[in-house]
Amino acid sequence: MFQLLLLAAVLLGGYVLLTQTLFRRSKCKGNRAIAGKTVIITGELTGLDRVKPLTRRDHRALLHCVCLPAAGGNTGIGKATALHLAGRGARIILACRNRDKAATAIAEIQEQTGNSDVVYMQLDLASLKSVRCFAETFLKNESRLDLLINNAGLVGDGRTEDGFGVQFGVNHLGHFLLTCLLLERLKESGGGRVVTLSSMAHRWGHIDFEALAVNRHLGTGTYSWQFFQAYCSSKLCNVLFTHELAKRLRGSSVTCYSVHPGVVRTELSRHVSLWQKVFIEPVARLLFLDPETGAQTTLHCALQEGIEPLSGRYFSCCAAQEVGARARDGAVARKLWEVSEGLCGLSS
């Protein structure tokens, strides 16, 4: 009996500790006016349907990655973010690949919020041509942009249309180009913000610029840890991009922030085997955040007044947090920007 009580106490203590640290919840309290303003939320679903069929190696990698944000604009964190902002009267543009799934999400958002100003625009972040077409169409048809939420993210292997590793190409490069092309419209509207979803996984990332120049990806390999490493490195790119963007925005009214949404329940477990799902699902339901809770830090950076002096910072649990050592290197952030300009064809 004593052993059972001791085990129960240990399990309860572990649960409390985890819910106060790794799985901590937070609540956005921001009340910045957003009614009538235009918001872009990018979304790629899980992104796994664009790459080669999943192998046993991919399934093992997904076990490592199941805690990663479900960052689609029409599912997961992105949909929860859109629901909240639409409920506050914003004009929402869901920038997604899949028109049918976007239409379903839009119908649900409109029904729940009563806001009919929610629209779809086609965007495939794995294609720089698609990013340019999206920006061209947006700038032609939309007179203002107040909030750009670089929300899309994926875990996967393979290459983009332009030959980049898919995690580098979608999680970083597509958003980099999109942001650069829309910056002037953000400046024109006044008080614009750019919020980019990163992850605590950035702490394990590394950018090898020589390898990137040769291979056009941040890592690949036979083993799941190599698969996961490329994701971590793409999330490091998100933090470094935000750091350098803030420097380049000084003197303007536009600010930017990177976000760790928390350890969120995702759709990734639908891609794993039955025995893996039996292990993953109970843990996810017990500890992982739901998408609405996972959206709170994004909403904080979008709606909280007075955080402008924190432009360029990394946020988690609705508060600015310190980043890993590699994410504090200004020289690396500047070089990543310059390399990204070249890869996107923006450099002169």
C-alpha cells in the first residue's frame, strides 16, 4: 500500500510540475483595437501531404515531433487565432493552399463570430512564385495591412518547388519573402505588427551556411534525430529573422515578435501507426495544450498594448522570454537575412 501511495504521489507531483513548466497555460489579456483592420494568417495544414509517403523513419521522427504546433491557418492554432480576431471585428485573410478546407474553416468562423469579412487567398509557401503571386494580388486588391501572422509550419522531408529542403523552404524562406514583399503596406497602415510562430525547439537548432549553400537545406538523413534537427534549425531561423527584422524596422511604426505557442495537440498522430497512437493520444489529451490555449501568445503579441519596445523579442506564455545562445547572435541573424535575400532573388 505504501508503495502505491508513493507512486501516486510521484505521478501527481510530476503532473503538477509539468503543467507549471513545459505545459504551462497562459491567457491573452490584450485589448488593442483590431476592428476594421486587415489581418493575414498563413496556414499549411500539417504540410505532410505535400511530401513523399511516410516511411518507418518518418514515423519515428513524428514521435519526436508530435508536440509541435498545429499551425495551419484553417486548422489548429491558426484557426483559433482567426476565430478570436474575427470575433473582434478584424478582416481576416486566410492564406492557405487548400481552397476547400479553407472554405470549411471560413464558414465555421463566420457562423461562430457573425463576421462575414473572412476570406481565402491562395498561398503555397513551398513555392516562391506562389508567394510573389499572393503578394502581388494582395497589394493590388487590399488597401491596408495591419497584422501579418506567419503562422504556417510543417514537419516533413522532401523538397520545395524551388529545390529547398521543405522545412527550411516553408517554415522560413516562404515567410521571409512574404514579409519582405508586404512590409511597405504594413508601414503605410501605421502601427503594423508581424508575428512569426517559432518554437522552443529553436534552442536545438544550428545553421551551417556552407552546407546550406551547397545542399539548399538545413539537414536531412537516415535517422529521426536528423529529421527533427532540420525542424529545430528552421525554428531558429524564425527567431533570428525576427531579431534582424526588428533592427531593420527601427524608425518605422511596425514591430515584430516571434512566438512559442506551447506544446500543443496536433493532427500529427493521425500519420503514425496504431500502437504509436495508443501511446501518444493519452499523453496528449492529459498534458498538451488545445489549439485555443496554444493561440494565446500569438494573440498577446497581436493585441497587447505597450509591447512595442520589445520588438524583435521571443515570447512564450504571453511574456517575453530569453532565447537560446545561438538565437542571440546578431552576426548570424544578419547573415541569414542576406543569404535569404539572395535565395529569394531580392538582393541587388
